[in-house]
Amino acid sequence: MSDLPPRDPNESDPFEEIVEAETTSDPDLAVIEAGSRTLRTQGGPPQADVPARPADPQVDQALREVEAELATRWGETKLEPSVSRIAALMDVLGEPQRSYPSIHITGTNGKTSTARMVEALLGAFELRTGRYTSPHVQSITERVSLDGAPVSAERFIETYQDIKPYLEMVDASQEYRLSFFEVLTGMAYAAFADAPVDVAVVEVGMGGSWDATNVIDGDVAVVTPIDLDHTDRLGGTPGEIAEEKAGIIKQDATVILAQQPVDAAQVLLKKAVEVDATVAREGLEFGVVSRQIAVGGQLLTLRGLGGEYDNVYLPLHGPYQAHNAAVALAAVEAFFGVGSQRPEPLDAETVRKAFASVSSPGRLEVVRRSPTVVLDAAHNPAGARATAEAVSEAFDFSRLIGVVGASADKNVRGLLEAFEPVFAEVVVTQNSSHRAMDADELAAIAVEVFGEERVQVEPRLPDALEAAITLAEEEGEYAGAGVLVTGSVITVGEARLLLGKG
């Protein structure tokens, strides 16, 4: 039974008030600022790489004003496939993106984790880094990092105010205003130039050719595994999707290819030949030699472009993270010219220290114990299959309860089918985003996949978490049941806050 006191039905619910306010003002960025009710066991202290709201009320208000202005622009799901607006912005800003070399990362899954690993490696070799990733888990400032940490709220606000007059100039000259993502991309590139950084690590938002990030000429182009996602915009097969993603491969670049479906690999290799790019392929030029499960992660031997690196501890779970590590290592080797300009490998001890420092919030992240609650931002079938495999390997749960809140524009059936073998029961819910699938619609699909007796519906995320924790506790304190919260980055971010992680 719940330890929470019953709520007066006539009493207003702070959680719902927060969601309503955030959704009204900023549906694309909506994240819950605080939980409405205290769950029975709070998580640990906030993580440094997932910032909370600013403690200073004036800074917090200024950040909210910036978020509100950004929310008046097209959200990330509304696109006009062109780089003309971002190119115009870069022009009036003086081409800041050309003042530093860059590593450009595309693919379907694993981009953010790979970017974090690349950033850690570069930083370990004493380079000043800028990292641009999306979407954010809790705070919009997560998207732009300097020296391995999100920019402060003050710096984020300052960067926006600095480029705001130029945004208005471009808006006035274009058929469509700059979008939310285009503005953030411009802010990141400007912040990196202002720092200044030695190298930028840039994750594509969607696709490649017409993505707003694609006004850089990446010295190294990285393609993580391609699978089916955003098929309405990118194509219905891996090969068709690869056509768009190949757009980040530039003249004379080095291309780091994760393992790919055959049709996608053919497209990517053809593009590389057309632009005289050098290609390194996972499983041929580099890869994972061995991996062992270790406490809190895994122990790897990686083959890079310059040789083997053994005893590499990675504090992340799952085979897919080992493959991300191999890709990240090859990308950084390529950036330093290992295997071409320089024959010797990178310093192995520095590589080990870098990987041991990696974190990836919202990717098989444990946020509470007894019972164990794990968060994972899988939102498509391929990601869900990887997560299901990883959670089965890394956690010896006697029974796993799922909490799923998904976006309506995703392949929800495929996602649920991927989790069906590992979930004993599933609690379906919805997050605060306007893109969220209605809990009852999600439940109808879940019943078809799991059967009615294994599905519980809790439209409010706090209630869904409470229900799942209660189900996990039914086996007793030492039985080893767990909870996995998944389906959307927004669901994971809101759950993270409710469980005391921000």
C-alpha cells in the first residue's frame, strides 16, 4: 500500500498546476519543475550534468523568459527541410562554426552517449570541448556544454541575448522564421566560438543533409547504427534514411561507421567515395574485442585504428554502449590522425581514465534502490530492443515492471513488442508534452501486446511510478524486482525529477 496520504479531491494538485503552466507556455520544452507528492524513497543528490532550475529567482525568471520566447518558434517536430535560414544566421554572425574543427555525429540510436564519450576522450587529452546534443533530459541548458559540463543558466541567457538582434534580422529576411532548433544551434555555435573551444562535438537533430547542424564541415563524420525512426520524414528503409544521414559526410573527411544494415552501408560508402572521404568500419578497422560485465558497468578491450586498448572500464550498461565506445574511440583517433598521420595509438591510460568518467543520464540510469528504479530514454523499436537486452544482462531482476509513456508519432506497438519479453507487467502513462500519446490509447495497444491482465493504466506519471513501485514491492524487500521507466526522453526527464534527481 502507498505511504502517501490520501488527497482531498477538492484540493488543487501542484503537479498538475505545474504541468498546465509549462504546457501552456512551452509545450516543446515542458519539464516538470517539482513533484506534486513525495514518493516514498527519494533518489540521491542531483547529478552535476543534469542541472536543476537556477537557485537565483532573477536568473530563473530570465531563463523562463528565454524559454518562452523560444517556444513561440516552430518546435522540433515541425520542419521545413532546408539549411537556408541557419546559413543566413551564420552569415550575419560571422560564420562562428568555422572557427574550430568539429566531429559531427548522426545515426538513429546512440548519438548522445557517443557524443558524451567523444567529449570525455577529447577532454582527457586536454582539449577544450564544446558539445551540442538533443533533446534534453530536464533542462534546456544541457544541450550546450563547455568543458564537459552544461553551460550555466547565466551564460545561456547571455548567449541568447547576444544573438537575438541577429535572429530578428534573419526572421525578417526569410519566408519562415528560424525554428526553435535552428536558434539553439546558432546559440551553440556562437557559444563555442566565444569560449573559444578547441573542438566541437555536434549531434545531428534529425537526418543530416538538411539538419540545422549541417552548416559545419566536420573533420570527422560519425554514423551510429541506422534503423527505422522518423520514417515520415527520412524514408521507410535504412537505405533511404542513410541517404539523408550521409549528408554530413564532407569532402576529404574521415567517416567512422558503426555496424550498419547492408543497404544503409552501401549508401554511406558510396557517398564517402564521391567526396574522397576515408572510411573506418566497425568490425573491420575497429571494434569491440571483448567485454565483461563489471560492477556498475562493463570491462572492455577495444581495437582502435592504432591498436588495442585493454582494461577499459565503462560505467554504462549494455552491449550497445560497448559498441558506442568503440565508435567514439575511433572518432577521436581519427581526429588526432591515428592510423594516418601518426602510427602510434593514443595513450592507453588516458583513454581508460576518460571512459571511466563517462555518464549518460537517462540511459539505463539507476535513480533509486529497494526497489531499483532504472530510467532509459528508448523511444523506438531498435532502441527498445537494445535496452531490453541490456537490462536483462546488467540487472538480475526476478521481476521487471515497466512504466511506459510514449509520443504519439512513434512506432509505439514496435516499442511495446520489444519490451514484452522482459516486462512482467506494464503501467502505461503519459508525460506533459503535447506530443504524448493519450494513456488510454497507449493502453489499448498495450493490451493487444501484453494481454489485459498485465496492463495497468495511470494517466498521471506520479501515480504510474507509485503503482509500479508498489507492484515491484509485492514480492518482498529482498525479492529483486525492479522498475524500468521508458518510452520517451520527456517521460524519463519528468520521472527523474519526481524521483529527486534534479
